[in-house]
Amino acid sequence: MSDAQAHRNAAVNTVLGPVESESLGAVAIHESLLSVVPGAQYAFDISLDQAEIFEKISAKLRAFKAAGGSTVVDATGMFHGRDLPLLEALARSTGVNIIASTGMGPEENLGGYFLTPQTNPPTPWPAEKFADLLGQEITEGMVVPRLERRAPAGLVISEADRSGITPTEVSLFKGSARAALAGGLALSIRWGADALAELDHVLTEGIPADRVIVADLDRTDAVAAGIPAKVAARGAYVAIDHVGQNVDGFIDDAARVALVVELIAAGHANRILLSSNAIGYAAGCDPVELPFEYVLTTFVPALKAAGVADQDVNRILVDNPREVLTVRAKKTA
């Protein structure tokens, strides 16, 4: 197959099935359509009215599309409210491509099933068990608990504890990398205390750096240590993914603009991803009431005012997400 044919045939896994990569348009790479803290669905004071949830999220997606957005990646993973029938209905009704993810973490959010298998003494799951579990969500479809499997996942995610990655999370990161590599997907890691060391954990599994996204790189400590440029220099993607959230522990939008300008000047325009980590509907956690189109309508004008060229904006919003989300066929000998 020629390079041109491969480019035309490239596809991305959405909740409605594979779509051509070229149709993704502008992408919000790290968002949460429905975010439910594990267990919140059983709380007496938490309402999960499906009609209310659908109407609220669909209105936000329509506004995103009206602003020029085309694709949203739901980065909640397996256990934070991923509702596949809901995501399918939202995609059909709004015309927005929705890409769902598999994965989990940090350890404190994992149930005992993953932490204390029936061994003596109890030990965390090894990497190969995480790889098998997540790999099935790519090859066989994502699970609707106790019911069925649906469309294949479009991204693998993992998250480490902010106080430092735990042994269980090391296994999770390594297993996630194996599953992503075998399934042809990219892996997004939300780093804990040492982004470069945690990136090394997944790279040692053989996944190429250009198939790895390092999330949360607009944290204050990351920027102060120059971590975004170091991650980009290794070939991984830099997710500046709290745009619009001017909160403690993260740089503000003015500093985010400066960071994007700095990375472009250093030759890393092809490694930048932008998003807001907005939440369409929150249950059991604080809502992040940012519109999904915030990057398009507010942050991009600030980038252009700072001298970022249109071609670089297009690369960051369209080309980079397309490259990282495109499913890569497993290489054969």
C-alpha cells in the first residue's frame, strides 16, 4: 500500500465505529462528557436523570460544533461515568464525533479486585493482566457492565498518584502501554510526581514516543521545571489540557499562551495538544463549567494575538490530534 493510500484509509475509533481520520476536524483531546465519581451512582443525594444528562451535554456539544469543533475525546476511562449508550446517542443527535477511552487510575480509585488478587500474600495485578483487560476493550469492544460490549476504545488512559507513582500504577502504566501498542492506539498518561520517569515506564514497553500523550503538563511544577519541552524533545505529545481553568496548581491562560509560543519557537509545534478538561455533567465531583469550545473561541484568539500563525493553530487543533488518534496497524515481521 502506498503512503497516499494509507493516508486515505487511516481511521479513528469512535463510539459509532471507525471514521476516516481526515474527518476529525478540530479536536478537544481531553474532556469528560459525563464524570461520575465511582460509587456516586448509589448515593441518595445524587441525581442521574438520563434525560437531564442528555439534554445538558447535547446542548454543550451543539455549541462546540457551532464554534467549529468536530470531535471530542471522552477521557474518563472505564470507571468514571463512561456510558456508551449515552455517548452513542449524543454522537448521533449532535453530529460530533465522540471518542471514548479505556483505562483507569490512580490506585486510590481502583477497587480491591485490581489490588488484592487471591494470592498469598496478596499482590497487585501484574502488567500483563492490565494489558489483557484493556486490550479486550480495544479488540472486542468497550464493556457496558454486565450487559455487552460496544464499539472499540479510541484511546488508552492511565493516571498516577500525585504523591508519586505506586507499584500498582507502574504495572498499570506498563500494561496500558502494551495494550495500546498491540491495539494500535495512543496512550495518554496523567503524570503523578515525575513526568519523565513515568514516561520512561511506558516507553520501555516498546510503544513509540509519538504514540504517547503526557497530560497535565500545564501544572505549575511541570512548567517551572521545563518538563513540557523535555517531553516534546523525547517525541511524546504535550497536553496543555486545563485551558480556561485558572486554579491553584496550574498556570493561568496567559502563561499557557506563553508556553505554546515557547514550544513552537523550539520546534515542537507538532507535539502540542490543547484541551480544557471540561465536564459536561458532573456527579459526585465539582463541575468544571467550561464550554467545550473554550479553546476555539477564547484561547485561540489569544494565541493569534501573541503571534501564533494560522498554520500552527491548525496543526495543534487538527493535525496533531488526527495523527495521535489514528489507529496504527500492528507491524508484522
